Amino acid sequence: MAWQSTGDSGGQVFASGQEFPLIAIAGPTAAGKSALAVALGEQLNGEVVNYDSVQLYRGFDVGSGKLSITDRRSVAHHLLDCLEPDAVFTAGDYRRAALQILADLRMRGRLPIFVGGTGLYLRALLAGLFEGPARSEALRERLRNMAVRHGREFLHRMLMRLDRTAAARIQPRDTQKLIRALEVCIVSRQPLSALLARGREALAGFRIAKIGLNPPREHLYGRINRRVEQMFTGGLLEETQLLLNHPHAIRIKSLSALGYRQARAVLEGKSSRAEAVSDAQTATRHYAKRQLTWFRREADVVWFEGFGDDPHVQRRILEALGRSPVAAGDTALVSPASTPAS
């Protein structure tokens, strides 16, 4: 058993029999995950590793909720602003980059604190990915063109011929998954289902503590609504325009992310500002629900009611990790920083 999942508890958090501690913070957008990560980093000699897919990119600041340099305080952050806006970055790329950072943190004796909202990236790191071939942009473009000319169902029929098992679990209109499945089959010359059957290599050698934030739904939605309003008054339109001016803007995938999509509609005259704000608020609330659904499928998450920037919630989490700011036991599994947070 990895650790006790007791809802809102102070139970044991780290697994026994493993080697180096790692904290992963999960929860919906606007739950205060980043603030919690900074607080834990200050208290526990930690460094923060981002797993939000949009925050990886330079230029995506206002709309992604990226912490400012000031708000990061003295805690080092990794995998922020590390990619050009038009770069292609996959879950496999994320795992490889995160593993390099983990090796460095482990060598320096610093606690890794993973925080973000892209559940697929966290799962790729912790559970591993199947050994599939690298992306082929040329093949993907040909398959996309086939879908445009012949319909998405045409791709599904192709997959039925190459891998009936994979085709049975992928919806005929799920173009993205169909293209990846066909890509794997064609490039590797093996069925995707056969590669998946070989299993995945999970992260080993770490004591993993998964912390989930679950604020009251009404309060979370109120915070989401306010955050979206602040994004539009705080420079989201200007930020989006700069990204649209990029010479390869057509290849910038994150321009379709929440907030940026609505801001772009305003800039292109397809929506009023008020309509964009309302649409972004609704879409973000729905996204928060999907995030909670995803993270609740993760095993061994200990959930805490409240927001991560609430000092009372932070104190409960520190106690659950085995070391509180005010009382420390000899059996604490994470060493505190030499200088406590203010």
C-alpha cells in the first residue's frame, strides 16, 4: 500500500521500501496548486517542477496562470518558459525532460515537487509510456489530409485493417487518437495494441506522495470567474496578439488553449469582449470538472478540502507529510528547510 488515502487526513503519506521522496500536487485549475508548491518548497528544501503543458512555452504567461518571478519567491522552478511557442512537445518528451531534472534534484538532495494541470504528463512520468515510435509530422499531415478529403471514418476503417483491437477502443470520430494509432502501426510495422501489451516502465526509486486539492465547488467557480476577468483586464488580449504576430503562429498549438482561444476570437472580430469572458468562464469551469475526474482516477491521492494558498490547508498538508511548521517528529520523511517560510 503506497499511503493512506483518507480524504482530508494527516495519515502517512510516503510509501515504505522506496528511496527518494517526491511530491505531486493535483487538482483543478484555480485551486492554488502553484502557491502550495512554493510553500512546500520553502519548508521542505524543495524545487518545483511544472507539468502544465501551456506553461512550458515562452510568451504564455497571463492566460496560463504562470506564477510571476516574484510569486515564485526563492524556490527554483523547472520546465517553465523552456520552449519556443511553436515547438512540438509530447508526453514522451515531457517524461524524458522530467527524468533528467529528477536525476539532478536527487543528486543535489532537493525534494522534487511536481505541480500542474496536465494529468497526462504526470501519468507519463509516474506510470510510464509504451515504447512507441517517434512522431512523423509528414505522415501525420498526410493522414490529416485523408480525413479532410474522405472523412474521419475513413481513418477508422484504415485502422480496422491494421489493428482491429485498437480500432475497437477508439471512437471513429476521434481524429487525434486515430492518427496516432495509424502512425504507430505504419512506422513501427506493428499493431499499436501489441506494443501496448508489452506494458510500461513506471518511475522507480522514489517515495511518491500525491496531494489533491478539492476546494468547495461554489468557491472554486467564483475564483475561476474572477481569474478569467483578471486575465482579460491584465493583458491577455495583448499577449495573444503578440503570439499571433509570431512568424509561425499557424503552428502554435497552445493558441487554442482556454483563454487564448476566446481572446483570439475577440481580436479576429468573431466575438465581443463580454462574450469572450463569459465563454472562457464557462469553458474553464467545465475544464476544472474534467481535471477532477481525471485526477480522481489516480491511485493513492490524499485529498484536502480547500485552496492551496490557504495557510491552514498548507499546515494540514505539511502535517500529513510528516513535518509541520510548528512540530517536527524524529521520523519525518522529508527534511525541513534550514530557514522556514515567513
